[in-house]
Amino acid sequence: MGRLTLSGIGKDYAGVEVSRDIDLVIEDGEFVVFVGPSGCGKSTLLRMIAGLEEISHGEMRLDGERINEVPPQERDIGMVFQSYALYPHMTVAENMAFGLKLARTGKAEIRRRVEHAAEMLHLGELLERKPKELSGGQRQRVAIGRTLVKEPAVFLFDEPLSNLDAALRVDMRVQIAELHRRLGATMIYVTHDQTEAMTLADRIVLLAGGRIAQVGAPLALYHYPATLEVARFIGSPRINTLPVTIIDPGRQRTAVRLPDGETLAVAVDGTRLEAGDTAMLAVRAEDFVTPAEAEVRLAARLLVAEKLGYETLAHLRVEGVGEPLAQRLDGLAHLEEGQHIELGLSGERCHLFGADGMACPRQVEIPGIAL
């Protein structure tokens, strides 16, 4: 079993709160990713779960047992660190077996566990090699294997792929996802990379300022962000934002005035806002529509076209909007610098956030996405 319950968890350093009011239940077998900007408290929270940081406030339970005061080595938890931390003088097999030897596990059981982990991680042919003979990806698999042989109830990963190049990160993401599928174990994974979070997680816990900003399935956070901060963090390129003024707040549609004076009816419940309030309209790069489908058209000028092969990202300047907007187009789209483009807006494909950064609930149902 591996059900973890966090109730009012907080951490103080020299009287300064760096993590506070964390209430979270991670079910047995879940893959949960902690994500957020640097300094948001995600690694601190992971280290409190591991027992490497003292909990200042709240209670933590693993399968019903309070573990606040339980030493790290006695928790049924294994951790994979950002640095591989392999012993250079030991072979792969010896590195993987080291913790079991310290725990006085029998030789036959150690051999069984190491061979089983090596098979799962495709390390069978590398067991007699030293770390210096391995690639970065292979070393990371050994580090995972060292935790795997302990057979913990909960696996913790602290930015394990940050030292790898882009291609290896993709390969390792696939291998970690496959490992979770085969083990069915509880896994908690910390990253600053929202792509890793989106592709690996059953649920994402997005942290900001030491607090939980939103918890949910990856696509729920993508399509129904609770705050502007969440919307800006999840998704690449970053969501486009335009300053607007509320004209008529409604329960199903809220009319706003765009920077160019045009009016758009956004499919959100804006009843908490008032006419005349300032707000922020947000639209993702793929959610612009063709001029023929548009309710409102924005005049834009092309600044830069990023040709990525499978798609083109057009970065555009719109009068009255401080930051350039990004539009996702077909990879074969023919664009020239300075070209004038009409951006089409649909009220059903936009988000609206009040001046406080809180989202107005979208009144658009997206099939297969539970809130």
C-alpha cells in the first residue's frame, strides 16, 4: 500500500514560511507530479515526505500511520535524487545492492531483487560496469534501480531528468511511465518542466508561493485553470493575454471590450465581476480561429515565425497589447516578417480572469475532461 495523507503541512525557515497549509491525499498507485516555478516549495515538500526536512506544522500519514517523527530510513519510502549519487568504485550491481546490504538482507534475496530491477530497467548487460562507463541515462536508471530494489510503498523523484539532454529526457520519461505501469506503485515526482508534468502525471499539484494553486488531471489544469498564474505556467507556448474591460457580466456569457474597442462575449460565468472592472482575456496559441469562424478579428503583424517542422509558431504584435501573441499554425504555413494577419477570436475558446487573477468559470464542456 502507499496512500499518503498531508494535513495542514507547513515548513518554516528562521521564522519564514516557505510552505504552508498543504492539504493533499495521494492515493495508492497514483502518479502525482509537483510542479511550479523555482522557489515555489515543491522540493521542500518532497523532502518533508522523505523525512529529510522536519515538518514545522501539520500531520503526515502513510497508510494511516503518522510519520512526522519517523526517521527517513524507517519510512517505507524510496527517493531518486537529481544527482545520481553513485559510488564510483562500485559496479552497477553493487550500487543497486548497497542499501539492501546495509539492511542485512540475505544474499539470495539481494540477488533476486537486483536481477529483477535490472530486467525492468534494461540494465542486465551493465551490471558489472562502473558508473564512469555509463551514459547519463544509464546512470539515472541505476539510481532508479537502487531505489526500486528496496520495494518501497512510495517512490519519490526529485527532478531526476534535469541533468540529461533533451532526447534522453524523452526516453527516460517513457521508461518512468512504463515502470509505473508495471509496478502500480505510488510515485511522487518533482519537476519545473511542465511538459514532464503533463505527460507523466495522473494528477498535477501546481505550487506557487509555498501553497497549492491547483490540483487536478493535466488536461483539467490546461483547459480549466483556476488562476491566471496556473494558466501561464501550464502549456507551451505560454497562454496569450489581453487586457479587457467588463461590459456586461453574465452567468453564461460575459461581454468584454478588447483593446481595439471591439466587443466579445466570452463563455464564462462573470457574475462575480462588475461592469467597468478591468480583467484579463486569455487564449491559447491553438485556440485562435479562422477569420471566417471568428466572432471578433484582431489586426496583427508578424514579428517572427518559428518553423518547427510539425508546426509553425507565429509571434505577432497587436496594437494595444503589451506582449506579443503566439499563434500555432500548420508546419507548412508560408509567412513573411511584417506580414499582416487577422487573428480570429471565439468566445468559447477564451478564458477570463479578474483583476485578482482568479478565473471566471468557463461555461464550455470539453468531452472526457472531469473537473
